[in-house]
Amino acid sequence: MRKLLFLLGMWMVAAPVRSQDIPTILAEIRPDSIQASIQTLANFHTRHTLSDTLSDTKGIGAARRWIHRTLSRYSTQNGGRLQVSYHRFIQPPGRRIPQATEIVNVVAVLPGSSPASKDRILVVSGHYDSICGSQSDAECYAPGANDDASGTAAVMELARVMSGHQFDATIVFMAVAGEEQGLYGAYGWAEKAVRDSLDIQAMFTNDIIGSPVAADGSSEPFRVRLFADGIPALKENSVMVQAYLRTGGENDLPSRQLARHIVEVNQTYFPAMKVDMIYRRDRYLRGGDHIAFLDKGYAAVRFSEPNENYAHQHQNVRMEDGVQYGDLPEFVDADYVARVARVNAVALAATANAPASPTDVRMDLRGLTNTTTLRWAANSEPDLAGYRIVWRETTSPVWQHRTDVGLVTEATLPYSKDNVIFGVQAVNTRGYVSPAVYPLP
């Protein structure tokens, strides 16, 4: 039966299903491993994109080779399941790069195990380059412990742990370069993904996730910010974006659906950590590697600590008026970084093992009714259990209600489409749920 009619008062709300794999993954993430990686990266003196590439102890070349060796060791420890490589390209002279420079990303791919899902790709990144107070000084001491050894160490720890597990979809762990000069490494790989027609379903970047302590000494050790872009800031919007705008779906484009999904699965598996969803592309005057993916049309979000201390970012290391400046390892809290890594792990594992989000999701507008009929195309996964319809008040940031409708591709609910926002998710037999999709008219 392709159509299911829900009468008032007869729907059911399904509770989230917990998988035993995710708690195991969370338990395997170790602060001491993260701390060791941060310290090692800081010890390279500088990781400026234009710094030494030949030394084995100093500069960005030594850093990337160490990252590659470490990820390769993790692969060996887990049966060779990680495919570790360099992604290299020459960046022409431009903003903050005075001469043509080789940009090198370190990429570790964990192939998906399901034939129906392995072409779906999730990307998680941190940037391993660093700067001091001058963006053009390639020689100064720039330990970059928080910005962004913290994010790089978290991604490496995720690769270490998650390569010991199996996921339906493919996960790509990346340490990218050139971020401080203009997101060059991320743009280079995102452009390659477009050329290769990769099906990137989600991208997370972790940038400045090293400390919960603000400049005034206050601390929020169980919060992390999640930046999620909305309508693209373009002179002219696409026909699809215009359809979202006409129907009140400005908060339901893919990146915000991804953020909503991250918040929801985190509440199920790791509620000790509060994820603050922020409806912005990024912080004022700053930007991270997710922007490169957003600009190429992919759903992408950014994790950052709750309160940044700017004395510990983009500073020459010095003591001034009794205040220690500089991005030093002593200001990074490895336990906090581990908690942020666990938030990433929850989102990656739950999304990689979920079915793909439904496609061609539509709302029937052929008549004036006080009910709502939704239709969508059928998924192809063999373990598909059915579909879930979620809805919320138009002013709510998160889904408030849900109902499972089974293996159908059409459902009618006893609620007016004028009063709430709807979404459709796919659910598999293990209880994993896809990010929701907003129904276009």
C-alpha cells in the first residue's frame, strides 16, 4: 500500500533506537592520545603553509609527513582499512600567498561496507597549518595548539578509533593545509570532489575546539558551538532556493537539516555534551574550511569551542603585562577536545550507518485541505525499515514530533501544512535515521 492516512489522535511517536556500536566508539576515544597529537604538532615550531618542507623536525613538511605516518599506522593496526594518501596541488600566487605554493592535504578514506551506501561520503576535517601574529611570517614560532592542532588531533583520533569499526557509507578524514591563507586546501579538495562527482552527504570541520575557558576565566566544559549556514549569500538565488523561501523553509536547507540531525543524535547518544546550533555560516570576521564545501553546494557545518580567547589565537608567543600570549599547548584541554570528538563520532557513525535521506520529497498542493499529504521516492537500501515524518512549529529550531509510517512513499497527516514545518527521514532496521528533507511544493 503506497498511501497511509493518519486520522487525528491515531498516530504513534517512535523513540530513538540506540545502537551498541556508538557507545563502544565513544569509549575508545582517548584524551591522552589527543593530547599527544596536539603536543607533537605544536613541537614542529611552525606549520605555516609557506614554511620549511624539507626538515624532519620543523615546518609544515615535517608535520604532514608525521600525520601521514600516524594515519598509516592506524590503518595497519586496523587491518589496512584506512586508505591514506596525499592530495597535492599548486596554488597560484594570491591572497596571503606571494608565490606559487604546493598545498598538501593528508586524506584517510574509510570505505563504506554496504554496496548500496558506499558511494555516500561523509567528510570530517581539521586544518594542520598554523600562523603567529603575522599571516605572512613563515618562520616565527607558531605552535597552533588550539588553531588548529586541536581539530587535527580530534580528526586523527576519530580515524584511529573509527577505522576499527565498519560503517555502511564512506568516511573521509582530512587534515588540510592553507586554511590560514584562504581555505586553499579545503577548496582544492572540494573542487576535486565536484570534478569527480562525489556524493558528499555531509561535511564537518573542527576548528578551534581546544578549550572551554573564556578570556575572563569562565568555563563551559560541556558545550560546543555548531555553525550552520542558511540561505546562500548570492546576488540571485536558484529556483530551488526560491521554492524554500516562498514556503517558509529558509531554515530547512541541507546544512541546517544536517545541524538539526547532529543535535538530535547527540541528545540520544551523548547528552552530557550540549551542542549549540548557531544559524550563521561562521563567526564574524572569521571563516573555516566548511565554507569551501558550502560554496560547492555541499551540506557543511563547523564545530568550535563556546568562548574563544583571542590572546591565544594568531599571536606571537610572548609575555606582556603579566599576560601570556600565544597558541600554546598549555591552554588546550584534551578532555574537552575528546568530548567534541565524541560529538563528531556520534554524528558520523549514526549518519554513515543510516539510509540516505529521501529524495524527491514533495508536498501535495492540489487542493485546499486541513491535512497534509507528502510523497517521496523510494530508497534502495536492502535494510530499509521505512520512513519517518517529523514536524515542528514554524518558530522551533528542532523537530518536536515524529511518526513512523512504514514502507510507503506517501502519507497524509491530520495537520495543516500552513501551521507547521514538515520533514521526511528514512529509517533502517537497526534504528539509524537519516537527516530530514524538507518537502518542496
